[in-house]
Amino acid sequence: MSDGSGEKIKKFVFKTKNPIIDGSTPETLEVIIPELLQASYNFYTWPSAPVLAWFLWEHRRELPGKRVLEIGAGTSLPGIVAAKCGAEVTLSDCASLPRSLQHCQRVCDVNGLTGRVRVIGLSWGLFLHNSFNLGPVDLILGSDCFYEPSLFEDILRGAQTGRSIIY
Ligand SMILES: C[S@@+](CC[C@H](N)C(=O)[O-])C[C@H]1O[C@@H](n2cnc3c(N)ncnc32)[C@H](O)[C@@H]1O
């Protein structure tokens, strides 16, 4: 769906075949992702993001209370699923791309997560103020971040604080 402003709204729906209705985690989930047409690659949901989001959905009972960091979040689908399943989520994207960070915030807002998800600038390979204020992290998510071999080491070095990394 496009509203003529260059923004296209995508809806992702997650459902389970065998619901356990005990109220602890959702059994269906809708996530709204605004994408900007004709913009750069950070405003488009890359193919790994829905796959990672499904993986998280399948493991949703393990997510409540987990401290989750998404790096290179872009349109933030995996992080939003984790947040809606009860994780304490921080979304991050390159500190020198303020429009990307604004877009992460917009995705939170349209999904009713304003104030429940933190959005910060984190640049791979740079130890910025935000890197030191991050606090403990249980899980680091990254979808379609390994596309440029010269950045691999920077990404992994920046992710050393996390206990589990899922790419
Ligand atoms: C290919 S896109 C993937 C976006 C999103 N994770 C997805 O799967 O749809 C790569 C993302 O990494 C971010 N990025 C690129 N270089 C970065 C850097 N040096 N530090 C942090 N983020 C960076 C971009 O802004 C973009 O959001």
C-alpha cells in the first residue's frame, strides 16, 4: 500500500498452527513496516529480515525480559517482533545516518511501541558514547548486515558484548 508520499506500508503477519492460549505470549502478531520508495537501502526490508523475524516468532516464549540489541536495524522488523513478544529491545543503526534512526523510531511509533523501544546510533567498528552506555545485552540481532566483507570484523568487534548473536 502506498499513500502517494513515497511511503509504502507493508504488513507482516505471524501466526501459529498450534496455539497455546495462556496469555504469556501472543499467538498472532501483526507488524507494520513503513518503507520509503526510491530511498537508499536502509529504508527497505531486506530478505533476511522476515526470516529472522520468523525465527524469533518461533522462539517467542524465550523472549520476555531478554535484553535485545538489533544492529543495522533499518526497517527493524526482527527487533519489532522481539519487542512485541516481550523483549526489552534497543534498535540501532549507523550514528551518522540520522534519517535511518528517525525511520527506526517511526517504525516503533506505528507499531505502538513509542517509549518501549530505545533507538540509538551505533556505528560498526566505532566505540562511541552509546556503545559504553548500552548496558548488558542477552541477544544481538542483525539481518543482512554481512554484505560488505571489509566491514565483517568491525561488526563482530562491536558485537562482542552480546551473549548470543543471530544473523
Ligand atoms: C542491507 S541494510 C539491512 C537493513 C535491515 N537490517 C534489513 O534486514 O532490512 C544494512 C543496514 O546497516 C546499516 N549500516 C550500514 N553501515 C553501517 C555502519 N557502519 N554502522 C552501523 N550500521 C550500518 C544501514 O543503515 C542499513 O540499515
